[in-house]
Amino acid sequence: MRFCNGVLIYSLQEGLRPNPDGFTFMQRYPKITLLEIVTEVPDEVASGDWLKTLARAGLEYSLACGKYLAENSSKPERTIQQSTHATTLKMRRWRPWQPAP
């Protein structure tokens, strides 16, 4: 684990190899998945103020992840290919940025 732009990252340095039978989307498509997060909270039996606290914490976490991705993403490379019968728009975003040492 290490910090990258103020966020603690736990991942393999070299990334994943595609596994078509993988459980998660990132295992199946590691070249297009930059971030995969899972949050676990005991919300199944929560109610009242405790449920509000859990919901607020989940929202704050999601907003922090969105802000992190927005501030640390690279510009997409757009390519348009036209033919007689179709137009194809491809978007590619190089990744990842190199973490700070």
C-alpha cells in the first residue's frame, strides 16, 4: 500500500492480467478499469440516526473518489474514422499517471 495524491492505494504495481472468468469487472477488463472500489457498512439492520450516518459516510466517500478521479485523470484521445456506411468514434485515455514517490 502507498499514497498517491493523498489517497491510500492498495494494488499490484504491475497491474492485473485479464481473466475472462474473473469475479470483478477489473479482473475481466484491467486495461479499461482504472479504479474499482468496494465499501462495506453494516446497513442491513441500521435505522434512524445510525442509518443517516452510514448514508452520509457513503456519499462522502463516493464524492471523494469522484473528485480524485476528476483531478487526476488524463485527457482522452479522440479518434474519428469515417467510411461509406459508418462513423466510428474511439476514445482512449492513457493511464495511469505515475504516483508520487
